[in-house]
Amino acid sequence: MSQVSPLRDVFDAIADPSRRRLIRLLSEKEMPLHELTPQFPMGRTAVSKHLTILKEAGLVHDRKVGRETRFRLNAAPLREVQDWVAFYSQYWTANMQRLSQLLEEEEE
């Protein structure tokens, strides 16, 4: 199975709070657009555009069920975000340990 390169960067896709909310909603269950739209202070077209951006980043998959399209989360691309955050978590932990060591040395 070949990996398709996403059209949009995952960081760009999650930069918007509405898209992060969509990710959270879709993490709970697969949903059609008409169930997602009432969760936002915007129209159906705007929610649809946000879903398109998430699809371009590979974060959302859709499938047709009868006449409606249902959307579901594909969390795999979020691994890139997790790895990036983990790196900086280690960075800050190491810096705080060095600061703590310096403070202890000064107290002596």
C-alpha cells in the first residue's frame, strides 16, 4: 500500500481553533456534516471548508453512506505534532534540570 503525501501541512491544519474542535468531535465518532454544523457559530459551507482542509492534511477521511457523507478522524498525522511537542518537552526538562543544578550550586 503506497502512502499518499498530504496536500497540506498538519501544523497548518490544526492552527485554527475550529479545526481543532472538529478533530475533537470526530475523535468521538464518525459524523455527517449536518451533525457537525450546529456545533459551530458558522454556516454549513464554512464547516465544509474546514473539513476540506483537514482532509487535505490527511486528518479526516470521508465516506458516502446513501446520500450523506460521513467524516471520521485519521489521527495518524497527529504523530508528527506529538513528536515535535515531545522534543521540546525534553528540551525544557533538560533546561529546568540545569537551572535547578545551578541554583543548588549557588546555595552551597
